Amino acid sequence: MFKITVTKVICFFSFLFIAGFPNSSFSDGGDALARFKKPMPNIDLLPEKDFLESTKEHKVIPYGDKTLAYTIRWPKDWDQAEDKGSSNFELNTKLFTSINIWYSPPRMGGRSRLEVKAVDLENQLSAEQWYLKNLLQTGQTLEGFIVHSEKKVEALMIVMEEDVSYYLRTVTIINGKRVLQAQYYVPMFFWNEEKVMQAQCLSTFDISYPTEETIEKLEKFQFLDVAEVMYPETWRSHAKPLKSIENMNVKFLNVRKTKNKMERLDESIEGQIDVTLVSSLTSESLLTEVENYKKNMEGTGMIVGKKIETIENFKYNENYSFAASEAYEGIDSSNDSMDYELWFSLLVSGNYYYFVSLLTPSRNESYNVWALNTQTYKIIINNIRPSAAGFIDKADDL
């Protein structure tokens, strides 16, 4: 298998993204979501022995559904609410369903409570994306926020219930098609004395049977016998008739359908992912193909702005000799009324260069659309699989 040197990798990105506007709304205004990403307060936890002695473990498979199975410890002097049974159990994508609840002893100033809830996922999102999407809809402000992993986040906020202010700490975990959330409410008056128990109980919250089940069914697009790519069935694929195996392309479109005043469906594209395979056997060099890709992009009127981030959390197929992804500001040269982002990936496997890009409204412009588009992009990147036919010995380096 041929090699790619570090110098050539640097050349790829500098060549492709050298055309950037010095000023744009994303750079000047910053990430609108940065205000939510605050560190959690430092809390000294109890010694493990003392914590275990003052709590009880609750390990259960609610309603016999393993995707809802969880474990958590709760203060042993609290009362557990009566089991509601399973006869009317049903989850939806809009409202949480309570699975279990515990209450502190009655006291002036309000009782604390620990509650475990669940809701169905509507789209394939990370825990951070799902949480921030819902936070933006409610308009609440966070006191602290931690991303533990792709599937787990923790947050602290102040909420009001029946004229009582609470410190609410939550741990949210995504398991397949389900979102499980543990919520620990403490009246503000008691928070200093109870914040340790609040933090430590929630640190024990975990799912018992992890699953990688996807929300949407994945469809397959085949680049002849060279490669295949899986994409969500709700996205529309569009490929031109194949003229040569030296250059193959497919576009995946996030199409939104809305009814107009005439009760007819209008369609608008809210995201586009482009996958292009170029044969290295007939290419002069990788840099030549990068330059061609750059020219084609400029021909659409979309200009690449400042770099936003290097994307580190993608899982690439093991058959790639090189893989890298970055996100940039996107600037529409013909219309500056909307902020965009352009995500790019370069993958190299066998005798093909894989150019993959995403055009999406920016995270500041429309977070819900951005979250769906970028998570779909991740799914596609994770599921582009080179086939054996794409591997033929090539003696020359790039």
C-alpha cells in the first residue's frame, strides 16, 4: 500500500482551504453555544465506604425492556415511589416518561427528589446535540455542563417548581433509540449540605445493557465493486449516470417538505453531503486532484472561510491508509443572508482518493438542522467501506 507523508497532508489542507475571508459572522460572534459549556462546580465527594453505607443500589430492567435497564444508588433514608406498573407504558419523542422516583423526608423548604425518566430519540444525535437542542427550546441557562462521551452528558441548572427554586443536576445517557435521564432536585436552601450526595448518586447512574442500535434504517449506495456507503433512509441520494470508474460521485440530500398556502408540498434542501471517488491510477498526483476539487467547489459560489475545528471523533474504516476531517465556515458569494459550515474529509484507500464534504446551515444559524446534518455526515464517514476491487498495487508514492 502506498504512503502519504506528513508534508503532503499539510499541503492538502493548505491548498484546499487557502481561500478564506478574514472576517465572518462565526469568527466575530463566536460559537453561540459556547455560553452553555461551563465547568461543573468542584465538589469533594464522600469516601467510598461512607457513600456506600448511606445509600442503596437500585438495579432494574423497567418493563422488561433491556434498552431501559439502568443502575443507580439513592439515599437509603429516602422513600421510593410506588411502582406504576407496565400496563400503560409508552414512550414518545416529545415528552419524558417517568420510570422511577425517590423523595427525601418531608421538611420545611421543600423535599429533594431523584427521578429517572426516558424518552425515544427522533433522530440520530449525540447526547450533547440532543441535550443542547432541547435546552435551546426551553431557554434555560446552565450552571455547569460536562460531555463525558458521545452518549453521555451531565448538567447543572436552577429551575423553579411551585415557587421553590431547585438546583437540578442531571445525567443524560443515550442507549440505542432511547434517552435515559437521571434528575436530582435539591431546594436551593439545602444545596450546600446536599450537593455532595447529589453529585455522587448521579455518578453511579449507568445503563446495564448498552446497544448500538440506530434510529433510522440505513440504505446502501454502491460505487460499482469499488466501495459502498450507507446513509439514512430519510436522506435522498442523487447520482449522475456513471461514465467512468476513474471519477464517481453521489450526493445525499436532506430534503425538507412543507405545505404551502395551496396545500401543496414545497421541498427545500437543508443539507447536502457529497462523496467523490477519484482513481489514483489515472491521476497526476493528490495535489492535482485537490486543486480540481477546489475549483469545482468555487464554481458553485461557495467560498471556504476560517477553520472552525479539526474533527477528532470519527471512526474510519480500517482499510484507509490516511483519513482526516475538518470543519470550516462556508460563505455563499451570491447571498450572505445565512451562515453555513463546510465539513471536509479526505480518505485514501487502495487506488482511490475519497473526497467527502458537507454543506449545512451553521450551528449558530439553525442548531437543530446542523446537529442532524453533522451527525448524518458522521454516520456516512463511518460507513464508507472500500472493497477489494479498489486495491491494485501501485508502485509510486503520491
